[in-house]
Amino acid sequence: MQKRPALRWWALIFALAIVGLGAWGCSRSKLSWMGSHHPGEASYRFEVFNGQERYRFSAAVGQMAQVDYQLHVTDGRLTLRIVDRSGTVLLEDTASAERGADSRWVGTSSDLQIYRIILEGEDAQNGSYDVQWSVD
């Protein structure tokens, strides 16, 4: 009878450790993450960002795709990539403490195209990104 309460305590401690490690892992990826994501745009501010955020959009034959973006960090790096459906990187731009990134990419698809916008934070701190995409 005495062994079961001890087993319960160990199970409780183990469960709390697992939950704590999971929460710690999430907080290392995104800390103080605030913003919004609507069709055609994403705007976020953060204290710490490690990892990736991805957005997708498509364009029909002959349509022009456009992506406008602004990236800013005070430390670390924040990289934006635009990738087509075959995995070819069409644009890569990186913001760091020394250099922000503010630009526009325009492409015309020769066939149905699915574009991915990938934002990757590498110890990015006290930063933001604003990305708008459209198809005409």
C-alpha cells in the first residue's frame, strides 16, 4: 500500500517535468508574439523568434504575384524566402541588427504556381515583420 502513493508522486513529478519542458521549448521559439494574419497579409512583433512561419498563396497562368515586406530585428537574424512549388528559392533576404529588409518581389507565373513565403528567425530579438502578398 505504501508503494502506490510514492509511485503517484513520481508520476506527478514526471508529468510536470514533461509539461515544463514543453512550455520551455515553445517559449524559446516565440516569446511575446503579437500580431495578426489575414488573407494576403501577416504582421507580427516579437521579443524572441527562433523557428519558421509559413504562408502560401497561388497564381494562375499569366498572373502577376507580388510580395511586399519589411523585416526588422535588434539582434539575431530574420530571413524571408519566397519559394515556388518545385522548391526553387525565388528570393531570399535577411534582416540583422545592422541591416533591415524592406523590399518588393514581383513574379509572373507561366503555369499554375503555388508560392510559399517562409520567415525564419535565428535568435531574432525585439523585431517585427510585415508581409503583404497579392495576385493580379
